[in-house]
Amino acid sequence: MQNENEQMPEATREDTLKAHLKALHRSLEERGEVDDELEMLLRQLDGDINKVLERRADDPDANTYGLASRSQEITARFAARHPTLEPALRQLGNILANMGI
């Protein structure tokens, strides 16, 4: 059975990704539990995701792999310290993986 994100058109998946990133940022701001290291890594990941989306808009065949695994690494690294953020981070990795990013 395919994941529902795999069945969505690319534009819809990008909208889903952007909405998830906004919700994650909002959640981080509300909770105020993020240490400097996690905040820096998430900001870098967010910037890289935006660059990849721009690159894909210009060239749909551009190599954009690697961010999903980076997101998963961040999730694994911080799951113990930030258990309430772990599901949102894991979902972000899944969205990226389903998009081939």
C-alpha cells in the first residue's frame, strides 16, 4: 500500500511540506524547549529544504537527495531530549523521503 503523500501531485506535496515546516516552527516557538544546537540544525535544514524546492522548480530532474536522511538523523539525535518534538520531526523526514528529497 502506498503512502498517501506518494499519491499526491508534486505541488500538493510541496504545500504539505511547507505547511508542516510552519507548524513545526510554531510548535517550537510555543514550547520554548529547544536548545541552541537543535535550533541551529533545524534552521539549516529549513534553509536547505527551501533551496532544494527552488532548485526543483527550476530543474525537476535536479539531484535533491539527502535531506530526508539528515532529518531522520536529527530526529534520532534529539528524540531523548525532546520527546514531544520527535513525532513532528519524524513526519518531516517521511514527507521529504516521499518527495525524493
